[in-house]
Amino acid sequence: MRIVDLKIEDIAFGGKGVARENGKAVFVPYTIEDEIISAEVVREKKQFAEAELVDLKESSPHRVKPECPYFGRCGGCAYQHIEYAHQLAIKWRQVRDALQRIGKLKDVPLRPIIPSPAGYAYRNRITVHAENGVIGFFRRDSHRLIDIERCPISSDEINRSLAELRKQDARDGHYTLRATSGPRVFSQTNDAVANALGDLIVTLVAPNQRLLIDAYCGAGFFAKRLLDKFEQVIGIDWDRFAIEAAKQNASDKETYIAGDVDTELQQVGAAHLNRPPRAESDRTTMIIDPPATGLTANARNAIVDLAPATLIYVSCNPSTLARDLKELQNKFAINSVTPLDMFPQTAEIEAVAHLQRSS
């Protein structure tokens, strides 16, 4: 066992504090920048080390008491020990740093982060796991389960469903608990911030547009909000169940396509944006909301070929957002990047980049 004294210098994306020992980065969870600590080194690599907090010698003024009795053991939350305003500051800084370090993007117009109205009791959906009578979440950095009676970041409806599940003789497996009934398709888990995200997208899109291409559209969360601004809307998603949900009550101007997004983007471009390209694309907007892995090279190439006048990139991973913006910057200029805190108490960050085609 090796105990080291450290000063936390920063918070890395993912939530761990970063210190330095003889020039090597040491990552310590549940710490805050400027804190002086003792930590036990538990994993030593050539380029970095990982450690666990042993003693807090000088604590941050931003440190608070976590509301969850499982915090530190459960793998879900990373920031319950940090006051909410400072969580927002950390996440804003992490988006800025990713854009600068990974994207090599200087002077990006980064807007203030949009907070969640509720720091707790906001989740409208969770997935718990059952094994040998234990029902709960995975422990931090482990595939072992921790038994959970109540999740403080989940809504009252979710916790009632969890209590009901715990009363049953639940079989081993995974159980998704939802606050409301509806199509079993992807949706944001924080209703208030999801609505703020939708409102933000509406403000970024000019009126009197010809075509909206909504890639990774899900059940049409953005497309449905923007119908009055476009003559035609095309949504694309790999999830056929989400597409079926989007088609329900769709208007004549809406077309939803289930298939590979990369392939369908190229086909949509060939069908709609080659008559001639510039004239057709001047009133075209594209929204992309890819998974955490970001855009594939084929998707980026298709977007460059389509060259919509407006491109809105919704991201749940600042690192892949920064990488993709770097690849797209020859064709598009960045108007703004707006972080949103969809997941308070966790290390997750949402961000929206608003781009315009370069002249």
C-alpha cells in the first residue's frame, strides 16, 4: 500500500480529480480542485495512476454532504459531494477544454450552461438489475450489484415502481422503470432539460425553411417541434420502433426512414440536394444527434457533401463532439456551443453546437 499526499488541480471528464506526483497524473474520485488530500495508489500505469481518497486534509468550500446513502459505492453518480453551482462550472469548463484540446478549436463562442431546475428527483427512467435477490445498480468500477432501496436522483414515480419491484420475487435480469407509459423508444431522462433543449433548437432555426433533415431522429423529438418552419421534414433513425412512433399522426410534410443513418443520408442528399446543390441547400437545416461514439467518417463525409446552410449537432459526449467539429470546420463555421446539464450529480454532459455553412 502506497499513500501519497496530493493537491487536486482539476476535474477530468468522467468526474475524477486530477493531481500530479512527480509529473505523472493521478486520478482520485470524489475530490474537488484545490483540495489537499492523502490517497492510496491502487493502480499504477506508465502514464498515469489511480488512487482512492484516504484523508481530506483541506476541503473545498464547494464540498457538500451527498444526499444518497449509496454515493461512493454506486457507480451512477460522481458529483453529489459538490454543490450544484460548482458542478455546472466544472462541466462548462470540461466542454471548453475538450473543444480546445481535442478539437484544436480556439475562441469557440461557448454559451453559459443551461442548468437543470431540479438537482435531484429528475430522472424519469432507470434500468436496475436483479441477481440472486439483489436489486439495484452496479458498484463503481465493478460488475457486482449494490442493493438499492431508493434512488434520490429518480422521480417519486420511479421510486414507487422500484419499491413494487423489490416486493416481488424478481427473476435475474434487467428491468427498465419508467415514470410514464408510452412507446418503448429512446427519450431524454430529464423532462425539464429535454424541454429546454427542444426550445433551444427552435430558437436556432430560422423560419421559412425548405427542408429539415433530422438524423438520429428517434421518435421525432426535434422534428415535431419544428414543423411550422419547414416545407418538408425527413427523419432518419436505425430504430424501427422509434420510426414507427414518429410516423403516428405524422403530417403530409413528414417522412421518417428506418435504416442505417450513413447510407440514408447519402440517399437523401442524392434525392433532394442536387438540383442544383447550392440553391437547394440554402434553405436546408440538418440536425444530428448521434450516440456517444459520435459521427462515423462516412456520416461526416455525407454531411460535408450535403452542405446544409445550418447544421445543429446535439452531443452527449464533449470528446467526440470536439473531434467531429474539427473534421467539419473546413465546411462549417461554429456560431455557438451551448452545454446543458441533463444529468445533475453525474459526470454526463449534453451540448448543442450551432454551425453555419462557410461561404
